[in-house]
Amino acid sequence: MTLIDPALFRPTPVFRARRKRMLVRVQVAGGEGEMREAMTRDISATGMSAVARGKAPPAGEVVEVTLPDGSVLWGMVRWSEAAAFGVEFDPASRQGPVAGNLAG
């Protein structure tokens, strides 16, 4: 068996941000101004997974997510299945301490 020098090992890059399991009640406003209540399942600096009360916003819709402290992040719904959905946050909307506090 050939031994490989461990110094040559390069770990596979992690493309997804570290997620934090967190149940937080948020408000989600869609492009049509429709406000939905939702509970996050997990959140990261780049997005969140949530379950809406009622129907989830459709994939491709731009939404504003209002956090419990009143901070607002916005992004695009990337997937939607029944009441569950995932949002990718816009980098410009997560430049404050909010993303760091939630998704540290």
C-alpha cells in the first residue's frame, strides 16, 4: 500500500454556509405584498429554510423576511414544496449584525 503525504491532502471546499438549527417566527412579504407568517427550520448567513403558515411563496419570488428584532433581509425563494420553502438571501441585505447573530 502506498502511503500518501497528508500535507498533500486538500479538503473539499464547503460551498454551503454553516447552518444553525433555529426555530424563529418570521414574517415573509412576497412581491405582491402578501404577508405570511413562517417558522424557520434552519438559517445561515446565506439563506434559510422555513415552513409557512398556509401556502409557501412560489420558487423564484423575491421576498422580504422580517426577523423578530425588526431587521429585514431579502432574497429569492429557491424552492417550495407545500408549506416548506427555502430562501437565498441577497448579499447586500445581510451586511448588518443580524446575520451574524442568527447564523454565527
